[in-house]
Amino acid sequence: MPKPKKRGSNHQRGAGGQPRNVQPFSDEDASIETMSHCSGFSDPASFTEDGPEVDEEATQEDLEYKLKGFIDLTLDKSAKTRQAALESLKSAFSSKILYEFIMERRMTLTDSIERCIKKGKSDEQCAAAGLACLLCVQMGSGIESEEIFKTLGPVLKKIVCDGTASIQARQACATCLGICCFIVTDDITELYSTMECLENIFTKAYQRDRDTNGVPSTHNTVLHISALLAWTLLLTICPMNEVKKKIEMHLHKLPSLLSCDDLNMRIAAGETLALLFELARETDADFFYEDMDLLTEKLRALATDGNKHRAKVDKRKQRSVFRDVLRAVEERDFPTEMVKFGPERMYIDCWVKKQTYEMFKEILGSGMQYHLQSNDFLRNVFELGPPVMLDAATLKTMKISRFER
């Protein structure tokens, strides 16, 4: 059966300083200065620079002062300024636990994100969707996150289904929809509604739409991939009876995507198949797939692909992934992976855990290890227990120099 998502209250806290008045950059002429101001926060490492011991409370106060300025700048007249502010907030949220700071401003942030998704252009919509993901990751699975999702969920669905919106924006909103729903939704009706929205997108790839020249259409492939992966993430928290229904509905159709010209689609379809087989066997020990011979033949061909027309890097990546997928389907085996973060180790020992880890890593980037150490919600998801408390001396020995980073 799917690994259950651990629900629990958040205990992440950040030392908050007293707010200072921020002079917003609302004038169009201030955009260059604003961009320069924001660019210092484009790298998460900029929040943890090496140097002599500093007053942590003063540092936290200074950080919060800057973040308040960025929140103000999400309302700026300049699209470039708004986008730079969104990216700076994303960088901060992925590299720090800012629960208290965000809790006080969650409605303001939600309103800004909603406005940027509704009225912004493609790049701004993508940045806003990414920030929405991180906002929910920071807040965890409490009632506050549910309120955020009630506001943003309909907006995200509208963009995902809007054929006139840019593919990149629809792709970002599909990923955001899946992750936010995974984090906050206790309402089974909302879970099924979100999955249906994503299904309506990726199932179009089954049809292998062709243009007037009979050439396969690849324009929407990136959107189909994001919708499929987000849907698969949500499947891992569905009740067992719903899992069975979805497996019956999709297990015979997904293999058609293994013939897609796009490498990433082939990989997404292959890994989703491995996960569906894993869930099917957990829900039914006697599970039998009647087209097993045909499927394993396809998977073996991809695991040994020597097509001269494919790039060597692509062939290596494909063979590596499909060797694992073939082992999962044929032998019920999973190659265990180890993830190190600080003094801790986490073993990824099944496809459900791998899918969940990869989805959160996509939005947290280099901040994934930090959040695995400190974020109560993620630690609950991966069953890591309470955060490990380390003394100052231990932390100092673990610190990575800027050069090593």
C-alpha cells in the first residue's frame, strides 16, 4: 500500500526581530536599483556566507528586513522587479526555515502570489507558482496551508487548463498544484478533483496527437510530463480502493508513452509504471498483469538501446533508468539509494519514496538537505522523527567552506 503522509503540527520557529519601516521601490525608475538589491539573494548560499561569528539575532532581523522589502516589491509596477522579488523570496524560503516570519504574512504573500499568477506573464507566473510551493513547504500541513490552497488552488487549476497560457506557466502550475495538494489536502474530494484536473492533461499524451503532416506533436510534452509526475505523487496518498481504480485505468495505457520521442517522457512513463506495479503488488499480493511479456520486451529494449540517432548522454541515462524499471517490474526489486544530510542518512528503498523525494528536490533544489534536517513536515513525510539537535561545536565541524560549496 502507499506510504501514508504523516500529518502533524509544525514546530519550526525562527528568531524574529522587530519589523522596521521599509521604503518600497514603487517607482518604475527604481527597477535597476531593485534588481541589484534582489540579485544578492539569487543563490541560497548567500544566506549562509562564511565569516567570523556574528550576532544571530541581528542577522535574523536584517534578513527579515530585506524579505519584507521583497514582499513589498511583488506589488511593483515593473514586471522585472516583481519577478526578481519573487525569485529572491524563493531563494530565502528554500534555504531557511522562516515559519514565524511567514505565519505573520501568509495572507499578504498569498495575495501577492495570486495576483502574479493571474496577471503576470509566463516567467512571473512560473516564479509565483514556485514560491507558492515553498510557502506550503514552510507552513506544513496545518490549517493555515489549507487556507492558502483554498485561495490558490482554483487559480492554479485555471492556468493548467488554459490552452492560451504559456506551456511553461501551465507546467509550473501543474507541479505546484500537485505538491501543494499533497502537503495540505485532508479533504478527499479536493484530492480527487486535483487528480482529475491533472489526468485531463497528461492523458492527452495517450492520443499521440499529430499535426497535419502526420508528425507527432511535442509542443505540450513538457506539460504532460509535469502533470503525470504531479498526479503520480498524489496517487501515493490515495486510499487503497482508489489506487486500484487508477491502476486499472492507466496501467494498460502508460506503456504507449514508452515510444515517445522525448527522453524525459519515456523516463517519466517508465518510472510511473514501476511505481504503479509497486502499489499494485502492495494492494494485491496475487496481482497479475496480462501483457507482462510485451511490456518487459519494451522495457528491455529501452534498457539496452543502442540507437545511433540518440545522443550518448541520453542513451546512458535511459539505459540506467530502464534497467531499474525492468528490475522493478520483472523481479520486484528496487536499488536502494542513500541520501546524506548533515550527520543523518536516509535510505530511499522504494519507488513511492523515490518519487516523493524527487518532486520535493525539484522545488527545493540545493535547500533539500537543509529542509530534511530542519523541516518538521518533510521529516514526517520521510519518517525521520524530530530534528536532531546539534551543539555549536558539532555544527562548526560540519560547516562547508564557501570554496567547497
